[in-house]
Amino acid sequence: MTAATNSVTSAATSAATNAATSAATKVRTRFAPSPTGFLHLGGARTALFAWAYARRHGGIFILRVEDTDVERSTPEAVQAIIEGMEWLGLTPDEGPFYQMRRMERYREVVAQMLKDGTAYYCYCTPDEVEAMRERQRAAGDKPRYDGTWRPEPGKTLPAVPEGRKPVVRFRNPQEGDVTWDDAVKGPITISNRELDDLIIARPDGTPTYNFCVVVDDWDMRITHVIRGDDHVNNTPRQINILKALGGELPVYGHLPMIHGPDGEKLSKRHGAVSVMEYPLQGYLPEAMLNYLARLGWSHGDDEIFSMEQFCAWFDLGHLSKSPAQFNPEKLAWLNNHYIRQAEPGRLAALVRPLMEQDGARFDSAPDLDSVLALLKERVKTVNELAEAAMLFYREPAPEPALLSQHLTDAVKPALLAYAAHCMTIDWKKEALAAMLKEVLAAHKLKMPQLAMPLRLMLTGQLQTPSIDAVVELFGRETVSARLARFLG
């Protein structure tokens, strides 16, 4: 990763020399999470949209870890973000790059800005800044830094306090507006009078978030910034800094938030957990991707589509301006669809470890792929599939009360006849179904009268798929042994 970082720094020098990227430059998007927590649904959706836009245009998708919040950033959070993206298949073309490994580059840009006069030293303490803001609040004005140390023609600056380390502030324009045509929200204009002179470097020389983002986007030649609308307030500041550096502005698109089913901000009770909780709960990545794609974007009435289709269709013009609403039932419905589409072998690799934890016995048991092919139509998660499959891989233990209720003297003769036929019949589902009907007719019984005790004796439970399919999968030896166990 050091080599990758160095290559970005080299590219940065070249970018600085050339000043700006041309309109013909290949599309370059980025996902830039802060590793202060897990990768949640909102972050995953942002990554997906940035990835898809790059794929649509044959561009480059970059992963950048914004880890300058040293106190809150953790290696575990970095790993969780990377694992979440790997599970979703959102593989970056470049990166991950880490801001903490680019400190020298940031200091270089700060030094150049001080030299160019687009930044200046400010010796106000935090307490002094807060005091000036209190005075402004009391006067009914918007609280902001008042420009005490901002150099102006003919202005005499205060004496530099002895022993005090300054911050570096960006010299924000004081006139005019910042305007950009947001790819999601449309034209946005902010007056420069609403923006004060942002701190871009702290007294110890470490750069601040908004400054690092600008330098990174400039150096990495980002053409499209797709991110959550909690960053809208940062954008005018970042635009002004980028203009001061001589960089070409990317296209900005700010995605509305994701809300819970009740319309409130998405929280843990709605499902705002780590993306990596979803594979643990039995969700497939293609279901999650398909679901996230429809949270704030649409292509007509299409609900189910592959990622290849999504990338071919995806554009910024069909992004919604309104918050998306998380619907766990819709996600479960999609997951059922993709489970039904999945190859049994793939499902077997997912469910077998879960079944082994639950004590499944696979010796002399039905073929797992065949069992899953039978069961996958009726489950919403891989975990449900593993639980449903257990009926084939453990000894039946029916509740005595249920067994007494269904295994009555009236049906035992029919069950004994069924068991006898099982010794010689051609072991195919169709033949087994025909034989069951013959036994029912001969003993003048209805299907539930025979199927229910059969289910209990073979599986220990009353709810199973078609009894003929269950019997076929168990095989002649297992069926005969279990019937003999209960019928004597």
C-alpha cells in the first residue's frame, strides 16, 4: 500500500503541474469512508453508485480511507469496511489509499498556499474564537471567524503572541457566490459571505478534513463526487479551495439519506447495522446489491436485475431527490429470489457449516444439493434454509403427544402396508406417489391421515415439503428403518 500511496503522490505532482484535468479525462469516482465505525447501508449504497457510474463509463473506481480522525479511527473499522466491500464485490480499481500516509503531500500544498497568499497564519486561540462568536450571537449575527489575522491591503495585523503556534486558515473569497449544478439536487448557490475562513491546518501542522478531501480529489483526478447529502455544507468550502489550487471542479452529486420504515433516520432498530451482519443473517450479496440499487434510483418498473444490467442502466439523472426508505420485507423478498436462482452447490457451501454447528449428521444422509434444491423455494435466508434442511440430517424425535394423535390404531394397518411396499417399489417420486394413493384407496383414508404420521416418523415434524419428495430423498434404507422403529 506504500507503493500505491507513493504513486498517488507522484501523480499529484504531475496534476499540480498541469493544474487541471481536461473534460476528456476518463471518469474517476471514489468512495471515501472514515474508519470510525462499520460500513453501514448508507455507505454501501454510496460505494455502489460510485462503482456503478465508473463501470458504466469505463472509468476508474477508487477506495480512499479518510483516517485523519486519529482518536476515532481504528484498524478494525478499516478491516470491516474492506471486508464489506469485498463481500459486495465492489472491488476498487485503485487503492485503498490512506490519508495518514499522505501528510507530507498535504503540508506541501499548505506551504504553497501560504506562499501564494491563498492561506494565512491565524494566532487566535479556540477560546478567543468562541468569544468572538458569542459576541456575534448576542448581536444577532451569524457566528463566524471575524478575520482578525486575515491579511488585507493597508491592514495592520496584531502582534504575534510569543510562543503561540498558529493554525492555517484558507483565505475564502468575501464576495460573490459558490454555485454548482448538483447531479442529484440540481443548482445550488451559497453566498461567500456565509462562509468564514476555514482552518486547513492545526497548530501541530496536521491538516483538517475538508482540506485533505480537496487535495485528494485533485491529486486523484476525481471527476465525479457521489456522496451523502450530509456533505452538502462542505461542498462550497471545498469548491473554493479547489479553485484556489487551480483545479478543475468535479461533478458533485449528493444522495439523500436512507430512512427507516417509519420515516425516521435509519437506526440500529431499523437495520442500520454493519453490512457484514447481513451475511451472518443469511443474505446473499446479490440480493443486497439489488436492494441498495433501488434505494433512491430507478429504471422504469424494473425491480430485479443483475449488476451487469445495473451498470449498463445507471445514470445520475434518475437519482431521487427524496430520502429512500429501508424496507426489510423487500430485502427478504429479493433474497428469496436470489436463493431460488442460486446453484445448490453454492448454497451447500454456505449452509453446511451452519448445519454442522447444529449437529447435522451427513453420513448415510441424502445428497445435500438435492435437499437444498427441494427446500430453497420456501425460505427467505440462507439461515432458514440450513434450519429447514436439518430435518434430513438428524434423528427424528417427534413429540409423544403428536405421535399419539396421528399414529393411531386406525392408520397403522395402512402404514404397515406402505412400509411393505417400500421394500420392493421402484424408488422414484412418481412411483412413490402412486403407491401412496393406492394404499389410501385400499384403506379408505384421506391424505392427511397417512401423510401426517409419515412425516412425524421420518422427520419428527408435521410441516415438510411434499411427502413423496421427502421419502424419495431419504432413500429406501432410511425410510424402512425409521418406519420399523415406530411401527415395530
